[in-house]
Amino acid sequence: MMTFEGILTAEELAVIREFLVGAPFVDGKYSAAASVAASKINLQLQPGSEGEELVGRVVIDALLRNNVFRTWAKPLHLTPPIFARYQPGMRYGAHVDSPVLGGGRPLRSDLSVTLFLSDAADYDGGELAIEFAGGMRQVKLPAGSAFVYSTRAVHQVCEVTRGERMVAVLWVQSMIRDPHIRQTLFEMEAAITSLEDQAEIKQEVMLLQKSLSNLLRHFAEI
């Protein structure tokens, strides 16, 4: 799990919000598996809406320009974002996202991304609750920030009791399938970055870079 603050600039957030104000929304059950459709109570941007591709590109470009996201997630493919709206009484019960997504080009869903579009103070409830080793973690971030977590995890959206929760959600297929290997590579890259300016250990850093490159070569699926 990883939090990424300030993924969207204020200008990008304003563009997306302005688009969504007048955009058509439909019952979110259309994108849910039959087994969880009854517990999914929200609205989603109508597929194929004019301008959907443009604002979706804003979200994806913002994620991909974040160096920490690229280094940690090792993204190979990303789905177009789904824009979801939760009003009072709406929620999404406990579920696990589909392991394979997409139509023409199937995508293995390794990581789930929730990008918060509403100011946290503008709604009550609506926390993203995720199962992890110590129990459940509830996440509610400032507008423009993203939370990325393993698609393997059971998660839910708590009921909104006031205001409106707007989010963009998407999924990532990583070049590194194994989450433990992915985390190890991220930590190696972080260590190398912190050591690169120390001239007295230049040879050691080069050996670390060689090891990292060979591990990436071995584990990457492209």
C-alpha cells in the first residue's frame, strides 16, 4: 500500500471537476460482477461520454509523471479510469476486484488505484476500507491524492452520510508480478539513489546498480 499526495495539480483537479459537474452518470452496477452487484450502490460516469477520454488521460498522465509511483508500481499497462460518485446512503460492500480486466487487450490487475477528487471536509463517511495483516485500514485523502494497494486485498467503500464523494479508480498491471519482489526492487532503487552522491563508494554503487538491472531483467514481464 502506498499514498501519493498531490498527484493532480490544482489546475488538473479543476478541469476534472468542471467536466464531471455536467457529465451523465449511471448506476454503477453495470461494471460490477454479479456476485457483488447488490452491494454496489453508487453512480459512475456513463461509458463513452464526450470528454471522458480526455479527462481520463489527465489522470493517467499525472500518475505516470510521478517518479515514486513509476518506481514502486513498475506500471506496464493501466486501465482507463472509472469516475465514481457516492451520495448520502451510497456505499460499496466488501469485495475483491477482478483479476483480469479489459476487452480487446486483457490486463492482469496487480494494483488498484483510488484517486480522490472531493475535498475530505466536503463529505462524511466514504472511507476506503482495506484488509491488511493488522486488520482493516480506513483511507480518506485530500483531493488530488491517490492511494494504491494490492488488488488481492478485500476492500470496501463505507457509506457516505453527508455530501458527495467523487473518485477516479483504475487498475495497473505491473512489469513485476510478485509484490514482494516489486517491493524489494523499489527499496534497492531507493538505497542506490541515496548513495549515488558518495564518491568514496562509487564502485559499490555500481555493483548495486548492476544487481538491480539483472534482477529487473530476470523478473520483468513485458
